[in-house]
Amino acid sequence: MKMIRSFRRKFSISAPRLSVRPHVPWYVRWAIAVPFVLLIGLTIWWAYGSGLELAGFHRGESEKELSELRERVHFLEDQNTSQANQIAAYERQAQIDQASNQGIAAQLKNLHDENARLQEDLLFFQNLPLTGAREAELSIHRLKIEPDSLPGEYLCRMLLVQSVQQRGKAFQGSLQLVVNGLRDGRKVVLQFPQEDSPSEVAAYQLSFKYYQRVDKGFKLPPEMKVDSVEVRVFEKGIQEPKIKQTVDLPS
């Protein structure tokens, strides 16, 4: 029965119609479709460009302006780099000038201080007697012990002068500073120069004929309280000091 029904559906009036179409190869189909696709794309591109031109946008002019802007940016970048280099050079020159000015100011201050000391020396020597039968062979003048810039640092200043009878003879010797003070409630005595420091011992040597100005700095523990400083001058080859003088520091 099933075979009869199937036969009737295929060959009866109600059977589906059969259409016959010619076979077209795929490359022919592509050859026909591609030109239409390209034509549609060109039409869309032309319509897009026409719309931009109608709106006042011109591609050629825009590309030209964009190129000019790029050149302008490169020019400004070059100028910026050049100006940055110039600014850096000016800053370095300003630093050099500032350092030079500071150096000149320090030199002027040193010259001013040196001039003041020379004027003091001149005034002192103008008042020295020409003869001194009772005058000591060596004397200490204008002895000062002053705090320096940093805590615990001090500066010792004095003028050593030979008597009239001894002037012209070279004095060879050394200087010694003995500092008396308190540290942690106990008495402390420090001596300068320290014997275990050859360079410091050499710095305290004395050699002069008429006079010698002495400026010696020494450093103490910051917590030490100084009561007095004794200055001792030794002649070469003699154990006992030739002259000594003590300065009491205010509390």
C-alpha cells in the first residue's frame, strides 16, 4: 500500500512540479557578481565624498592642512628643545656666577679680617718701646680664646713677640695648649697638640725672628664645659716652657 501511495504522489496531478535550470559554474557567478559589488562600493564612496564636499569638507585641503600642522608641530618641538637647552645653559651659568660671587664674598671677608688684624699689629708695633732692658725675651700679646662656628670648636689667637735684645735671632720652638674643664661632672685636662698625631705636632711648631701671629683651632667634646686654657711656649731643646699664660673662660 505504501508503494502505491508513493507512486500516486509522484505521478498524479498533485505531484510537485519539476523545473529545469541550466547549470552555471561558480566562477561565472563570481565574474558576474564582483563587478556589481565594486560598482556599488564605488557608488557609496562617491556619495560619501560628495556629501562631505556639500558639507564644506574637502579631503585634499584637509590633508594639506594636516601636513602643515604636522610640520608646525615638528617646528615647535625643535624650538622647545632648543629653548630648553638654552634655559639649562643659563641655569648652569647662573649657578657658576652664584658660586663665584659667594667665593668673592668669602675672599673679601677674609681680606677684611686680615686687614683688621694687620692694622692691630701695626698699632701694636707702633706702641712698642725701642729699648727694653727689663723686657722679657719672649712675650705673649693679645691672647684670645673664642668659640668657633660649630659646638665644641674653639680658636686661639695671640701674638708672640721677641724682645729688642733678641730680635734678629731666630726663635725655634713649639706651642702647647692645655684645656681645663668639666665633663660629666668630673675634671678633665686635654692637651693640644696630641703627641700621637705627627701632623698636629708639626702644625704647632714655631719659627720666627721678630714676631709671629698664631691662629690655632682645637676641638673639644660638645658636652665639655671649659674653665680655662693655658698657653705654653717651649724653646727647642728645653723641657720647661719659656713662657706661659692662662685665659679663664666665662661660665
